[in-house]
Amino acid sequence: MVENKNVKIVMDKDGIDRCLTRIAYEILEKNKGGENLVLVGIRTGGVYLAQRLQKKISAIEDKDILLGILDITLYRDDISTSSKKPALGKTKIPFDLDDKKVVLVDDVLFTGRTIRAAMDALIDFGRPKMIQLAVLIDRGHRELPIRADFVGKNLPSSLWEAVSVNLMEKNGMDEVIIEGET
Amino acid sequence: MKFEKKDILGIKELTVDEINLILETAESFLEISTREIKKVPTMRGKSVINLFYEASTRTRTSFEIAGKRLSADTINISASTSSVVKGETLIDTARNLEAMNPDVIVIRHSAAGAPHMLAKLLRQSIINAGDGAHEHPTQALLDMMTIKEKKGRIAGLKVAIVGDIMHSRVARSNIYGLSKMGAKVVLAGPATMLPRNIEQMGVVVHTNLEDAIIDADVVMMLRIQLERQNQSIFPSLREYSQHYCLNRTNIQLAKKDVIVMHPGPINRGVEISPDIADDPSCSVILDQVNNGVAVRMALLYLLTGGNE
């Protein structure tokens, strides 16, 4: 099955780090500082990226930026039709979202359905002043009118290709790969 | 891991992996009940029928809240206000309910095996909310969740279950579950309340409370079913409580960090003294209720959402 797979590394460890540094500055620039700013990472890849952004932004601003974790499984639009019951992770947003500027963080932006679910979930937690979206990779093929405010890299892809963001915290190495049959 | 079961009929039928999956899923659901908006859209458009042929406060309310927090429509039917009083049989009632197309039927019945019969008969998922003296799987799951939450594990713990084992579906489901999860289960009760050959379930049996709770990590007290007083299985409530009531004195025999559980409703001063039941340093009775909603949400979630 794995044969004829054409795997290409499109971003390495340093590339990911530079992207996140730039995004950290862009977030601060757009929001004019870290006032009322909170990060919410979408399980699972988005959580690690959000943690890294949290470190960078907190260091730049010299203040602690709050971080939440969101599992969007219960808000998926295919949950009642899919035969698989996806494993459910814990959601942890231990702070009030009212009037906060929330930056949602995810690894890959694809159809936009995950982000739709995430926005629905966030709104159940309160009434944020605004919701912004930061992603490491935007691979196109949107099925909903959603776009990211902060993008690490635009990666035009075919529908049959798979884009994976591997991160040290869960895969033991930092890299973005695209694979597809040749 | 994928959950393949159509129904939840008993703990006996569940594997260790399935129990772990249910408990982990339930832990994730706990958070929803702490939100200001205690609702997620997961089961929108699904309906859950609670069919209760026996009295219940906790279990029925818990299932109803679990369904509602998942956005399912929940419908409660209790035998006393349904066509059952007109003489309709369980099978006829079930077939009629099936025709209304619910997704899950939760049933409590005084006859052991009633949920199993419905499961064979109907295409809907059936959850056993207590069948006779047989099983009460959701209670055992919430008990295991509570033990895991408080002790961090189940394997290796000594759990004493005390009271009327004979008539207790809670005891039977917990014996199956806790033994599967690697706990050491010890039972205690008067000989008239201990089923013959219960040792075959892999438990140690005592006829006095003190022997059973020595060094216990968990003590689970069962309700004395007052309605059975006339069946001459115990002489009087007072005599029962003299020997089997958990109190300040005998609890010292258990481990220092012992937790005390009770499936409810409690008879204060009969099987448990009020100061123990209300002592937040050992009693986890209300945590059990809280976890019960999460466990039932997890089961509804895992059972629905498949391709029809």
C-alpha cells in the first residue's frame, strides 16, 4: 500500500519555527499587543502549535498569555452519519471568553469544517470580542466561507494528496510533509 | 479503538478495553456539565426513550440530563402512567415504541433479562438501567469512574461491598467490572443476604463487616431494601444496623484514605451513619451522581452515530 508513495518534505524544523515566530509577531501587530488576547489550540496538532505560540508571545510581551484546549468532536457535522465514533479528547478552557480576542490555532486548514465546529464550540463558552484563526499550513479546498488571519505557508495541493504536520511533541520530529501517489 | 456494541446490557459482556474506552470518554464529558451552556449539538435529531418499569430518581434523571446535554430528545415513560396498567405486555409496548423510531431505548425492569429480550427483538440500541437482581451496568461504570478519579487506578485496590448482595444488581455489575479491572473484591453481609456459591465470581466472602473492610481502599455500602423486611431475611433494621452499619468506629479499620460509596438512595443510620455519608473527606456519594451523567453521556455518544 505504501509503495508508489511520493513523500516530499515541504517544511523542516527551522522553517516551522520561523513561521511561528512570524505569526507570533503578526498576532501582536494585528491586535496591538497582548491585551485580552487568548490562544485556543484545536486538538491535537493545534494544541502543540498553540503552546509554542504562547511561549513566543509571552516572551515578546513579557506577560503570560492564556491558553485553552478545544476538542471539536462533539460539534462535527458528520458525527451522526459517520460510522466511526471518533475518540473524544478533553476540552480545557479554564477562563472566561467574554470580550476576549481569541486566536484559534490549528495545524492544517483544509475544508474549513473543523474551524466551523470550533467556532460553534467557542461560542458555547461565552461571547468573545472576536475570533481569529492561525494555521501553519493552508492547503486550500475550502468547503465553507472561512479563511485564516495568520498563515504559516500556503501549500497548493491536490485533493488526493495528504498533508501532515509532524511535531516533536507527538511524532518525535518537526516537519511538514505532503504525500501522494505518483 | 472502535466501539462495536449495539447495546449495553451488562458489564459481563464488556471487555476491559471497552470499559476503559467508556471511562475515558466519560472523563472528557465531565467538562460539559461545568459550562454555563451545558449542551453540545452531538445528538441533535436523535431521540432517547427512558422506559422505566421500576421507581427511580437518580438513574432516570441522569439519563434524561445526559441525553439533553447531548441535544437528544428524551422521552420518559414510567409504567404506572402508561398502557402497562391496561395490561399491555413488554413486547407489545416495545414494538410500538420501535415504530416511533427512537435511536436508543433505556429500560429498567424488575425481571432479569428484560433488556436482553428487547435487544434481540429491536433494531434500536438498548441500555440496561437495571434488570431485576441481575445487572445495573451504568451504575458500575460510574462507580469505576469515581474510583479511578479518586484513586488514580482500579487495579490492585481492595474494594469491600457490604449489604444485601443477594438482591443487588449494583453488586453483581460491580463484581464483574472491578474484577475485570484487577481490583480485589471482598463481600460482606448476613448469610441470608449472600447468594450461595458467590465465591465462584472470584470474590472473598465474609459474614461480618469488620473482616471485610480491614485495609480497604474503597467501601461500597448497599441499600437495605426496606420493602424486603417482611421476607424474614433479617430480624429487624436495628439489629442489621448494629452489625452492618458503617460508622466512625469501624471505618478506622479501613485504609486512612478510604473512600465510601453508596449507589443511593441511602437509609441514614441503617447501612451508613449520617456523619460518614456527609463527610466530604471520605464520602464520594455525590461525586458518583456527577460522574453518572458523564458515563451516560459517553454511552449515548458511543452507541449512536453509526451508519444505519
